[in-house]
Amino acid sequence: MPGPSQNVEAESIEDIVDMDTGFYPSEPMLCSESEDGQVPHSLETLYQSAGCSSPSDALIVCIHLLMLESGYIPQGTETKAISMPENWKSGGVYKLQYMHPLCEGGSAALTCVPLGNLVVINATLKINSEIKSVKRLQLLPESFICKEELGENVANIYKDLQKLSRLFKDQLVYPLLAFTRQALNLPDVFGLVVLPLELKLRIFRLLDVRSVLALSAVCRDLFITSNDQLLWRCLYLRDFRVVQEEAQTKKRSSEGSACDVPATVVTPPQPLLSQPLPPWAFPSQLTPSSRDYRW
């Protein structure tokens, strides 16, 4: 079953892809792939159907698309993926409601309120008529919307969509999805915890020691992973490589210097020979008759 982000493209995909010739469009498929001057066709379709009149309107349209890319489905069967939900803006406040296939039994809502130059996004979760506030995010529309370019050319309206996608999904969408599954007593389906051990070790191997210790305090599973002996051996070999090289260099230099020093030859002491001493060895005992003595 195609996801929501795929439904946005379904009606126009035949216009931009020619399967017979093997031609594929160079335009980005997701907001995270966008560059200045290029936007996904889905964003262009949503913007044109929304009738935006302000930078805040344009920002909320992109926020809605990011929710669709993350798998959220607009609440209400009458809602079409190629257009903004009904009554999405009213009285200067934007309200969007969603459901997620991985979170049956719960629904999420985004309430976006312009405050001065900012747009404050409040994410709430509704489970069994109980509403919980989950996340709050503040965005500056002028950081992602070119105010003077509002018009038909959508590619010139948006900028830094890669940053917006990363910021919005990391700080709101994924935490909201994780919190929803936790509130529904469902196991995690994404994130570091559910990765295979091999991938966890590869990720841990890229971190510094302090980050590894911080991750080990998150939960029992990451604590067990952080105690892997192979991981710490790898970290030791990586972080103390200079010390090891210096130790090996000193060892080689000491061995080389030992080979260069000539061996000291110890000469055994010569035995004393008992030979008669010459007469002048005892001058005090010399007599006048012995001064003329010649050897």
C-alpha cells in the first residue's frame, strides 16, 4: 500500500517520468533533497492548491508535506493528499490533524500560532479522549521563505529546505512518533535501540568515549552494547594510537642504540710477578758506595 508521500506524486508521475526511454527527472523527491531553485513536485502542488498569502502560510504548507513524508496521514477520509486539509487555517491559527499507521489508537495534532516573527508549533497527542502535549518548536519563516518571491514560481519561494526538514523531523516528528508508541505500550520500531548489534557497534565506534558513556546511561540495551569488549578495544586502538606509536618508536630506538654501542671488553687482572726491585726504588737506603753502582 503506497504511503502518503507517494500519493502526492501519484497523479502527476506519468507526466515527468518516461519509463520507455529510461528518463528520470532530476528534481528532488523529498524536501531533504531540495536545493535552492528546486523543490519537490509535491510541494509545488500543495502550495498552488493552498492559496498562500503570507510567509507563514507557505511555511505551514511545507510543514504539512514533511508530516506526509514521515508517514502521517491527514485525518478524515475526504482529505486528499494533493491538497491542504479543510479548515487548515482559521483566525490566524493553523490546525492540522493526523494519524499514523504505526500508531493505531492515537492521533496527533499540530497547532501552529504566529507570534511576531516566529511561528510556534505545538504537537499534541490524543489517546482515548485524553490529550497530552508532546513537543513544541519555534520556527522563523523568513529563514525558509522568501517573502518578496511569493507568487507562482514555487522554486523561488522556499530556501534551505534541507535544514528545515532535518530540524522539524529531528525535533518534533520523530519524538512525537516515539512518544505515541510508548504511550500505546508498543515496542520501538525505529531508532538506535532497534538496530542490529553489528550496526550499533559501528555507530558506537564512531563516537568519543564521553558520548559512549552518555549513551550507556539511556537504557539497559544500550548499556549492554556499550560494555562490548571489542568496542573498547577498538576505541583504545583508535584513541591511543599516538601513545602506541611513541612506545614502539622508543623501543626500536633503544634496541638500535644498544646495537651501536661497542661491547666493553673486560680484561682480567694480571697476576703480580715477584721480581727484584731496582736499588733506586729505596733512595733512603742508598749508601755512598752504591751511588756509583751501575747495572
